Amino acid sequence: MRIPTRFLAAASIAALSLFAGSAMAQEKLIIGTEGAYPPFNNLEADGSLVGFDIDIAKALCDEMKVTCEFVTQDWDGIIPALQAKKFDAIIASMSITPERKEKVDFSKKYYNTPPAVAVPKDSTIADVAGLKGKTIGAQSSTTHANYAEKHMPDSELKLYPTADEYKLDLEGGRVDAVVDDIVVLSEWLKTDAGACCKILTPLPIDVEINGEGAGIAVRKGETALADKFSAAIEAIRANGKYAEINKKYFDFDVYGN
């Protein structure tokens, strides 16, 4: 049976429209981030998002030739929000850990830095052993909280919704020490608010807890998107864009070994 030409034309137009609509849908990605973890991601007073994570995300989106929009989300709920499809990926200094791999898929790492301990400048604590019996602050639902729980069992662990809150308590003498990423702590110590405190020591990376570095999380099963991010990370490492962003924030290669 022959089909009239006008029906073939209409079908072709419909198919093209469907394809175009699908392509347009794939040109936009919604990125979830915390917005409270400087210098990696921070929400400014004017509503703008700044930081290493944000600049890397923009560079990756440019490399992938997609438009990206950002959504802020409290850290404790950031994986559930991804699973609920409030955004397509998380770019928020999320460590790639075995526990998280059960819930989401990851790109390759885009940086890797060790944890550290910070204490007040007048603290009498000389080393990690001196934390026994002391109160340690950390952000909840983080690898740093898990690290303190495992490696500092003789200390009292106090958890906070955001890094800003534990910093206030360390400054105010309500905790004896805090654990976080060494870069986060070091950058805070350079500010007026961080003038109270000092790095006690970097901590050895525990791969089971700290993971393989920070990666980009996507919904479980969306490995194609994770692979696109991984390829884009390799591309910006090769073309110099990563180094350009790195230099803006750090005086060392934050990518790590």
C-alpha cells in the first residue's frame, strides 16, 4: 500500500519536531550545590554562586556544550534531592566513597585534598593524641565527621548542619578542634573570622572514608552522563582551563595524585 506524500511529510515533520524537542531537553542540565562551603562553593549576599566547584562546573558545561543552571540545596538532603530529580547532577565537593556509590553514580574525580584538624591559636593541644577527651566539631553527613568518629573515638564529636556553624563555635571556644578539608580550613584561617585559629595537622587520607577524591554525582544508572562529565574533566585538564581555574583559588595543584 502506498501512503500519500502529504502524510509522509507530516510524519517526517512530527518526527523532526520530536527529535528537536529531545535534543533541546538534553542541552540543559540543572546542577545541585550546597552554597555554604567556601572556597569551593558559596552563595553570596547578592544571590550569586562563587567558588572552585562553580567555576569547574561552568567549564565542564562549556566543554560538554550544554547550558547549566544551579540550584542550592542543604547538604544533608542533597542526595535525596538528586534522587527526587530536583537536579541532574551534584557538583559540591562530594567525595567518592563506597557508601555513596550505593546511592549514586560518579564521574572521575575533579580534585583530591586531605582532611585536617584546626584548633584555636592558644590551644595547648600539640597533636592528634591530644584530642583525647576533647570536643571536636564537624559538618554532619560528611566524610570528615565519619573520619573523626572512626579515628578519634575518645573525643566527643559535635555535628553541625554547615561548616560556618562549627567555625563560629571554634572561634567562640565551644569546641576544642574541628575536622574538615585542609583547603577549606586553610582558606578560612586567612580571613578575619579565622584569625582565631590555626591548622594543628593534616590527617592521612583513609580511602574507605575519604574516598577517591571529589566527583560529580548523578542518579544511579545514569552512567552515560557521568562518563560525559569524566571526559570533560579530562578535556579541561588537557586544554589548560582547569589550571586557569586552579590558579584563581590555590597555589598548588588541587587535583592531587
